[in-house]
Amino acid sequence: METTTGNTPKAREDETLLISRILDGQTALFRQLAGRYAGLALRMVARLIPSPEEAEEATQDTLVEAFQNLSRYDARQASFQTWLMRIAYHTALKHYRRHQRSLPMVEVNQQWLDALPDEETDALLDDTNRVTLMERAIEMLKPDDQMLLHLYYFDDRPMREIVIITEHEESYLHSRLQWIRKRLAITIKTLESDEEQGRI
């Protein structure tokens, strides 16, 4: 689970005061504020951007955008960390799309998704013997879906934060997560079958 340094009431109060000082002209203090979460932002963008240099660049873009838009931050809506992660999320997606990386894909039609029982999906995704196939299947997801999967399952972020970060409705996110799980299961089955038949 990711660090939640700025999510306690006391920490959020301290950060609100720090942000007020920055907005009042003490701009050098932004380095102190950004330093608390630069590592989190880097981990966020690095999930889609494997090149360390490009990930660093995207992280710097995130921090610059946060500084330039700091006056729009509303502590009543979200912690600064969550607000910054929203910027990092969209920066990563923009950077990914700008570089037009092509993804290996397994064709999955809606009928297969509808026909796959939830129990079989759970069994495939929970099987520790399929970890390598799972990693490959995740890499075949669209970038938005990869990020959603990481936020919910690997970072264990609350859904209310994911709503803010992704700017999607909660009902859509729940539906999308269910769709992602089934797609992963079918992709794993396909990769497994291809391996058995010597196609990969």
C-alpha cells in the first residue's frame, strides 16, 4: 500500500498552511511540499513509462503543473497527495499516448467476457502458478486499465480517491474493474493455450 503521509487531519492542516504560504509568495517552499510526494508521483508514472529518463521527465512535468495550478487546489475536496496523484495519472497517460507505444493484444470479444463465470475468473487470477502470465496479461491492457488496476489492487487506494484521481464516476470504475478482471482471465487462458501449442 502506498504511503499516505498527507492524509491524516494534522498533516492536511499543516499542508494547507504550507500551501497558503507558497501562494502568498514564499514559492521556494514548494520544493519542500513536492519533495514529500515526488517518489509517489515517480512510481505512478513509471508504471506506464519504463524508461527512467522519460519517467523522471513526466514526474517533473507533474510537479511543474502542480505548482502552476496550486491556487486551484481545494483541501476540502482531497488531500494534496491525492490531488497530485491525479495530475501524475493524467500526465502519465498523456506522455504514453504522445509516444504512441504499441501494445501486444489478445483479441477478446464481448461474448467471451459475458460467458466467463465469476468463479473461473477468480480461480485464474488467484492462481500463484500463473503470476508470469498475469504480468504479461496486465501489460496487454490499455494504459487507463493498467493504471486503474494498480490503483485499486496494488496500491489499495480507497475508491473515493480513485474517483478523484481518474475523474470517473464510481459506478463506471466498479464496472470497469469487473471487465478488466474478466479480460485478464481470458488473456491468461489464451496465453496458456498458445504456450501449450508452441505458438509463443
